[in-house]
Amino acid sequence: MYALSRAAKATIGKNGAQRAVLVAGRRQAAVQVVKRRCPASSRAIQSVAQTDRDTITRLLYSIGTKREVERYLRIFSSSSDTSSPAKFAVIKIGGAVLDQLDELALSLSFLYRVGLYPVVLHGGGPQLNNIIEAEGVVPDYIDGIRVTDAKTLQIARRVFLEENLRLVGALEKLGTRARPITSGVFTADYLDKEKYGLVGKITKVDKRPLEAAIRAGALPILTSLAESDAGQILNVNADIAAGELAKELEPLKIVFLNEKGGLFHGVTGEKLDVINLDEEYEGLIKQPWVKYGTKLKLREFKELLDHLPRTSSVAVIRADMLQRELFTDSGAGTLIRRGYKLFKHGSIESVGADRLRQVVHDRDPDVLSGDDSVASVLNRIKETPYTIYGDEPLDVVAIVSHPAGEVPVLTKLLASRNGIMNGIVDNVFNAIKKDHRKLFWTARADDENRAWHFERADGSFTRAGNSLFWYGVQDVAEIERIVKGYEEKGRISRSYLPVGPSAPPHRAAPGGARSYSTLARRSVPGSSRGYATAAASVSTEPKRLALIGARGFTGQTLTTLLSAHPHLNLTHVSSRQLAGYSLDGYTKAQIKYSDLSAEDVERMEKDGEVDAWVMALPNGVCKPFVDAVDRGSKERKSGEPSVVVDLSADYRFEDGWTYGLPELYGREAVRASKRISNPGCYATSSQLLVAPLLRYLKYDAYPTVFGMSGYSGAGTITGPPAADGRPTTAPKVSPESLMGGIKPYSLTDHIHEREAGCHLSRLLASGASPMKLAFVPNVAPWFSGIISVLSMQLKETVTAKDVKELYEEKYSGEKLVTIKREVPVLQDIENKHGWTVGGFQVHSQGDRAVVVGGLDNLLKGAATQCLQNLNLALGYDEYAGISI
């Protein structure tokens, strides 16, 4: 069984792993030149070069396993040959990254020293802006394109040449040969001379100067300047130039180095690890958070990759993470590739018997070794009900056996070179996970890709040279029962019982392989590495969640977060308008919206169908559903009554409900509660702002909070139906209606004003009068994120340092609280799971403090906080499913 993750993987061929050969035309090319000039010293030079390469390769082992590093080196090295030496990578360096020159040069030098020669192209926008503004030229843009007159072009040419030589010089200092190439590669026509001036549209790319540099043992370093046929120099956008260069060279990798280090989810704030365009593009581009620059980038990447072989991929990363992205399975930035459309069929005939027979013949390790035959493999497939998963060209084929009433077994996972190079194995495995909540599979203990299996399993057991893997099962007794059933029916070999070590750890197991078992949970979601055994005090038992009201922004955000939760599975989503449609944004399983009535909810609770409910409904609507859960829990047939988390304001003042703000009011009450009211977004930030200063509260002067929220906080309305008739939502307040400004509303008596004052009063000394808070909300033209400014009169004089220390003391050890000196801005809070506070200032008289806090209203202000409360109430780690 072959399986791997991410872009370029171990290449599979006739004997299981196709052996790649290091090509000439790299560092060896320079050595060969010297050899001809000085034969007596050639052996010493070759020895130094090989020692250099070996040393750097060993350094790479610190960021990935030896197998990972060597596998990627083989693949990248074999991507080029002496006739086409520039097929490894095109690396585009953003102008801002050029300011990190030392880090950038080290990363490029690393590649050079292991014999890899990328084609490097850089921009210089920020540097150009600084200089032209200093010289009195105001930058002018039309449609995002810099209008370039003669003076601007003159300055641009000077800046690009200086930055080019600066980078070349930094590389040469590190002993890395580099060749500046500032002309002769790009030919262009005017894009629109009257509109944009001296801006070019590339019509031809001459790769000969690049290939000549590599054959001479130097890295080619390009600028994004072009010439017309008449010899006029033209300015060209560096991203576009990199794309045109890639279309000509058809490299394995196109790398865009930027400061952020990837593309990020607009709601959760998590880095997007992989984007498979064929499978995800249409759905992704319709997501409400994909807008402006992100949408433009996705379109540009798709247009680029549509012109390139499927083996090519785009990576967006930081300069300091270049090695980790290129030489490890987990990567470091965002990987964008075309991917493939997937299928699943219930019969061999639907796939094509001849096509499947050929796949088994060419890839099945048991057939290749002579231990099995194609006919026997196909006959065994038919012995039980099965599903065949794969992609259209059959670069990956997986077969899952699933007899009724039994846990499925993945019996075959067969991948071609292209399937592995393009990461289709992961796509297929994810499709299997959507259909099967539990799965077992086996692999040889000496499989070079064992890390892939461990990363995708909840547990494993190895004995006599074979490993058994599974996910979706946590109880050891259940695992033993399942495995015993498998062995009795011949579905797996008879070597795995009892489930546990067959020999003490210091003794070899039969067959020479160490025997061991694990029952583990994954580390922080988002990492494709990491494997941690669950602590005894924290539950890892899978549980089921129903979401009532999943149509709004908060429901959509929570759905996305639940996709990454290691133990909590979304099993029901209810929306009257969307009933019958498939749920988007949830990747663990295929779920359709239902329209649950109060009677349905009562029955489900009575029958124990779910372990928790989340009410994501407007204020004043959820009481009938909560009452239904209460009635059903009294007659529940098995297990404890369900946990209910209400996201509305309906129960935030109710006795018998726990107010779930763990950072202020403790975790134990939430852990012991079955009814939890999730705090409001503004109220959360306001309370976190005021709480550290309560010891200085001046009762005759209300603390005042001025809040500004992205327009998603105003809620949604019904939007125009989609092309398939599916109902859609639209923001209740559109950014266009705000015309770039903010709009105050609910100037007095906002519900969050009363909520914050009511609960903060619990923190006052016993017998103290309840406190009041003045709150003024405003809606702003960004999508999500709340900035709250507290102005608070104090009963004693303090300094700004004193105030900052109060917050540091109050929130010491809180993982979702960030304290900084500067005033938090939108970038500090948008798409982040936590709350950020800073800008601590005190009036000159020392009796009024001003502090700024912020959070994302859809995350810490709603979905993230809901997940914290669910985790505590269900016995999980508080931050399970929350990337910190």
C-alpha cells in the first residue's frame, strides 16, 4: 500500500519506488568547468562540493525526516536535465521580502548548496514608492496597475538594478554564484500606452539566458523589466512576469515569497494548507470571506496552473520557511495545485475492468513481488460489498470493503507517480473519511511512508513486521472486538490479537520488529505532523453535535471550526430555508440540512442521538427548542443529558444557565454545566477590557466603551437565490452602504451594555452595588473584527505602566489573550481566535485610563468561544479544534 501527503512524493514505478538520478548541469556543472582547466585538482574540488552538499543535506534533516528530505531531493533533482536545466522552480520575491535580505540569501544559498537551481525573479514596489515619493512624484494607479511615465520608469529601472545587485552581492558573500539578468528575457508590447504609459504586456520569454546561467553554475536573478521590439524598456508587474516565466519553463514549483507566509481563511484565520483547484475552486470562490485580493490571487493561480502540467504547483510562503515547504510533507505555507475530480463507484465495471486490472498489475506491491496475482486481487474485492474511490485518470485508486454491520477496511490504496506528485492520495483519503466515520487499514512496518499512516490514524498497533491503523475508534475493548471479528472472517491477517505488546519493550517481537501499540489523539489541528497520547483526565471520546440555525455567518463559522475538531462530529444541521441542500464548509462527512421541529428535537434527545446542541438562532427564537431538549432529557434512554450552548442573548441573564466566558468567570462551572449561554461579541470584549481595572472603579462615573464592529456583526438577510435555486444570505448592512465610514446605532440601552454590567458586577466585592457600563456600538465597512476603546475614570491615580501590569496579572497564562504595548489594529484581531489588548494610556492627571481591545466577532466573539464552552462541558481539552 502506497500513500503520501502534499506535493512531490516518493515516485512509484516498476519496483515500487522509481529510482531518481541526480542530474548534471547544477553545481557539478561548475565543477566540470574547473576540471577541464585544472585536471590535477578536479578530484579535490568534487570532494569539496560533495561534502558541502552532504553537510547541507544533513542540516535539512533537522526540519524533516531523512526519508522526506532525500525523497524531495531526488524528485527536485530529477526534474531537470542538461537540455532543460531550469525546471526545478521559479521563485518570485516580493519587494517587501527584499528588506529581509540576509534571511532571503540564506534560503536561496541552501538550495544552491544541495545542487538545486531556481530561477529567481524579484519586484521592488515598496522601494520604488519610497524613492519616487522622496523625489516628489506621487504614485498613480489605475485598476491596480502603476501608471508609469518616463520619470517613474527611470527611477524604477535604477531601483530594480540596485535591488538586483544587492541580492546578487548577498548571495556571493555566502559563496553562492549568482548572475544578474536585467534584460533580454522578457519581450513586451504596450499594455495600453494612453492609459498606463510605459507598462508592458509580455509577449515572449527567452529562457536561454537563464539556462546559460544555470549551466555555468550560477543562480539567475531577474528583474521584472521588459523591452519592446523597438527597444523601449517597459515596466511589468512582477507577479505577472513570474507567471509568464513559469508558463515558458514549466517548473515543478512556482514559489511566491511574501511576508504573511501563505493564504488564510477569512473566518477562522487559519492558514490554508492546501488548495486543490479542480475540487475546491468553484466552491471556494463563492465563500463570503473570499474577496478582493484573495479572490484575484486565486484566479491568477488557477489561470497559471491551467497552462502548466499537473505536476506543477504554486506555493505561497515566507522566505525563512522555504526549506520546510520544499523538503517536508507538512510544508509551511499554502500549496495550490490543480488536483483532480474524484469519483466513487460500487462496481468494478463502473470503473472499467480493463483499466482497474492494469492499475493492479502496475502498482499492487504484492502483485509486483509475485506474492499475488491480478485475478486473485480482483476476485477478493468482490467477496464483500465495496466502494472504489479514485480520480478520473486513475492516478489513485482506493478500495474500501464495507460489509453491512461491520467497520470498513481500506484494502487497497494504489497511486501512480502523478497521483503522488500532485497529492491526490490525500484527496482520495479525505473523500473516504467523509463516507466512513470509522476505518481500519494495514501497512508494512518497513513502509517508507509510515509517517503518512500515523498522521491520519487515531491509533495503531505493530507486530511481526506489520502495522494496523485505525481512526474513529477510541476504546481499546472495542478495537479488540473489531479486530477479532476481522480475523475470524479473514478480512485481515491473524497476527494482531491480543491488542497490546506481545513482548516487553526491551525485547524484539517475532520477526525482528518491535511490537507496540498507541491510542492517540492528534495534536493541534492544522499541523499534518505531531502525535500526542491523550492525557487520562481529558476525554477523546467521539461525540455528536446538532446545530440549529446554521445559515448565518456565525453558524457558517462554527461549521468550519468543527471540521478541524479531533473528536466532536457535526451530525445534524437545521435550517428551514436550506432544508434538503448539502452543507458547505464541513469536510468530515456529507451532511444535508434538515428542518427540525421542536418535536424532532425532543425525540432526538430522548433517543440519545446527539451529545450536544448549539442554538445559533436570532434573539427570542430558541426557547421552544431548549424546552424540547429539557423534555427529552427527562426520558433519555441512555447516557447523560445533552449539553446546550445558546449563542443568542435569550439565556444570558437566566438562573440555571452558566455564562460561558472562561477567562473571567472560571472553567469549573462550565465543565459542570449542561446549559451554557455564550456571551455576546461586544460584551466579551467590553468585560475583558474593564475587569482588570475594577479595583479602581469609580461608581459615580460609568466606564465608557466605544465599539466598532465589522458589518458581519449586523447579521444577515435573505439574498438572491443561487443558480441552482439554493437560498443565500447577504449582509444586513452592506459595506457599500457605509461608503467607507462607520455608522453608530443603538446609542443607548444596547443589550450588550446591560449584559457586560450585569456580569462584571459578579467580580465586585461582596455587598458592592451593581456597576453600570456605557456602551456605544458602531458598524464599520470591514467584514469581521471588533475594536473596543475603553475610557474609564479611576478612583485613584495610576500610571500607564501600572495599568499594563494589571492586565498582565489578570490574564497570565490565558492562551487566547494577547497583550501588546501598541494599540491593536484590525490586522491583530481579524480572523484570530483570541482577544488582543494594548495601547495602555493614562490621562496626564492620572485619574482616567484608556485601553484598546479587540476580537473577531465571529470567532472569540461567537464560534471560538462556543467551541471553548463545548470542549469544557464535554470533557475535552478546552482548545481542541482551536488553532493557537
